[in-house]
Amino acid sequence: MAEKIILTHQKINGPDAEVIHEISGVNVFACYQCGNCSATCPAVDFMDIPPHQIMRNLQLGLVNEVLNTKTPWICLACLSCSVKCPRSLDIARVMEGCRNLILRRKYEYFNIHTLDSETRLKLPPIALIANFRKNLL
Amino acid sequence: MEIGYYPGCTLKTSARNFERTALAVLELLGIKAVELSEWYCCGVNFSQVQDNLMLQLAPLRTLMKARDSGFTRILTLCTMCYNTLRRASLFLQADEERQRIINDFMDRGAASYRGDEVTVIDLLTLFREIGISEIGHKIGRSGIDLKVAPYYGCMLLRPREVAVDDASDPTIMEEVLQSVGCQPVAYPMRIECCGSYQIVNEPAVVWQRTRLIVESARQNGAEVMVVLCPLCHYNLDSVQLEIQRTDSRFQTLPVLYLTQLLALLAGIGEGNDWSLHSVDPRPILKAKGLL
């Protein structure tokens, strides 16, 4: 049986949910869970929960549950979800909001020193810079 | 005609073939691309954060310098630079409060910037302006019989406000290919993401994407693939050999920049450093009489 979730007004309007809204500018409550975002996401196979469930969790105020998933870090920022959303919600921005909420607390998700020098020299600047922009602050 | 040109970091390193052939093709078409005297890295990814304007400073500073050099339009070859610079201008234009904060932060003495003084355009838009038939007339050859898969990727099409063509059904690359005598291949994966910067942290994503994209193009008869994004080029090209190492049935497909193909069609042989390709395109190009 699924775990029982206790919903409270405080949780749904909690400070973290507010910060994600402030960073992304997206009103997650407008999402009606059609699932188009997850259907179109090119990286969904690598996510632990699909994008529409991120939206649902945020609607329910389950921000910590969202921040503990790998999903925002797998997001490619390709905007496939954002252009397909029938509610015109920019889901990619919500993912950026989740990443930034974490980065603003611990500054980095990715440590450049874990990259061996061979890989670093092989990769083009465009890949490295894009990666740093997403995973460091 | 002269146009300001913003190269970006990768065009000077791993995408040298793109820059050299693009500038040569443009010259042939009567366009002189003048590199900006001062430019900065755009940051590659447009920052989607609403509340931190610091992340917009790098692309906006480049646009300000372009304006100060007297340009009202600049060309970007790299699609990620195009996307970032264009969206940064739109982000600034949309809000006066943002303009005030950004301008307060800029270099002392710099004239303020609204975001609409310099227009950022990409290569395909410039091609459309020159005229597809004109390109066909100056570059085209008959009897080439080369089946080419045009790959758009994300940054030229999304978000819609910066799309260079219909965001879900673009035709511009097909039109260019057809005009120069190649056969564009229709295949479903042409506007899908290649896995982007996850090549650094989660290369498995790029492996899966490359496989799907290349197989889709191959199954529809493609002999080469053409791209306009240096990151797509790296991902789609370099990963193929690794996939083949784990699965010998996987058939590789050479990936070229669109301008490399156009230059060869126009008889411009120089400018290509073939060591920058993982899957060697030379055999197919020789077979078609292009090399």
C-alpha cells in the first residue's frame, strides 16, 4: 500500500515552495496532470520520477521529496516539455528552480575536480561551460 | 553586405571547421562577417532563473559592446550562443526594472541598454534572407545524389519566441539542401534533443539519444547528417564509435556541419580539419565526388 501523505496548508504554501515559485515564475497549481511533459521528455528513462510527478508533488507541498530526486539534475533544458504543455507552463523553469534552491544552499552539485584531465581535455568548451552553469552557482 | 559576427568559444576550438567553412560560404554569397572586436562567453545555457539578473550580464555585455561598435545586427553560428543571446535580449526588453538593475551594474560610463538595440540572428535566417534559390544558384550542383539527414536539435526551435522556423515542423534546412542538389531525408528524430551537456555528468543519456537519432536517420536512408550546433556535433559524432565498440551491429553515420557540406559543394576544399571528426566523413564524400 502506498505511504499515507498528510497534506497541510502550511506545507502547500511553505517557504521552499514559495522560493521555487519566485525563482521560476511558474504557477505549478495550473498544471492539470495530463502527462505531456513526461511523454515528450527525452531523458525521462534516466529520471527517478517523471516531470509531471515533480509538478504534482510541488502542488501538494512535497518540496523535500522533490529535492531528493535526481530528476532536476537529469533535465537537459531542451524545453520539449515547455513547448508541449497545453497549459503553457514552462516546466524546464521549474526544474531550474529546484536546482537553484539546492545550489543556493550548498553551492555546487558537481565538483570539477572529479573530472579526470583526459576527459576534461577531450570535451569541447561548450559542454563543460553548459554543465558548470547548470550544476554550480 | 557586412554583418557583425559573434563566434563564441567553441567555434575557435573544436568547431573550427564550422567557422572556417561558414565564413567562406558567406563570402561566396556576398556577406562579409566582421568579428566583434570585443566579445565574451555567453554562458552557453540561457539562465532560466527569474530572480538573479547576474546570470544575464555576460550575454548582455557582449550585445552592448556590439552596439558600441556600431552594429544593429549580429550573426551567431553556434546555435547555443544564438539561443542565449537572443533570449537575454528578450528578457531585458520585457521589463524596465530589469533594465535599470542591469544598467546600474554595467561598466562605469557605458550607455544604458534596453535590449532591442542589437538583433541577434542565426545562419539559417540569414540564408533565408539571402534567398534559398540564390544559394542554390551560387553553390548548387546537379547529379550529386547524396542523401542528407538535417538535424535541428533544440536551440534553433525552442522556446517558440526564438524559433527560426516552425517550431514543430521546420523546413528551412531541407529547403537549403534541396536547392543545392542534395536529397534531404525525412526522419522523425530531427528536432529531438541529443542529450546536451549531460555528456559531462550522465553520458548514458547522450549514448541513448545518439543511438536513437542516428538509427532513425540511417533507417530512412541517410548517408550523412548535417548539424549547426557544436554540442550536437560533438555528442552525435564522438559517441558513435563508443556505441560501435559495444555493439558491432551499430552502423555509424558521418556528421558534418551544414556549412562543411555547402563549402565542398561550392568547391571550397580547404578549412576542414578531419581529425576533429570521430566518424570519418571522407569515404562517403569521396564516393560522391565531393573530395
